[in-house]
Amino acid sequence: TAEEQLQAAEAAYTELSRAKNQQEAHVQALEIEVAGYKEQWEQLEQWKLTCATTEDQLQAAEAAHAEVLRQQESQMQALQMQLAAYEEQLEQWQLKTATAEEQLQ
């Protein structure tokens, strides 16, 4: 009968409406989950930038340290050359002093 068909149609409509509401709730939950993933992704990207900056700073510090070591090595070589020159001057002075002492005696 028409009444039964109407009730069946209303029941089907109610079921479809319930299913639609469930799907909408599921979509909202997925949107929230996706938003969380997007936030995590942005945090990861920021972390990657921070790491890259830290790596750059580390490389700069290593380069500066290597330059300081190079300069110190260069200074050490210069000081060793000066010391050798002073030692040679001292030997010459000692020879001259010894010669002068012999002449005085």
C-alpha cells in the first residue's frame, strides 16, 4: 500500500540520513587527523631548518678552528726559527767571549 511504501521510504531516508551523518563525522575526524599531520610536518620542516642551521654553524666553527690551528702552527714555526737564530747568536757570542777571555789571560 501507499502507507507502507511511505513508511519504507521514510525508514530508508532515516537510514541514509544516519549514514550521511556518520560519514560527515568520519570526515571531520579525518580532517582533524590530517591537520595534526600537517602540524607535525611543519614541525619536522622547522626542525630540518634548525638542523641545517646548526650544521652550517658547526662547519663554520670547524673552519674557524682549523684556521686558528693553522695560524698557531705558523706562529710556532716562526718562533722556532727565531729561537734557532737566537741560539746561533748565543753560540757566536760565547765564542767571542771565550776568545776575549783568552786574549785577556
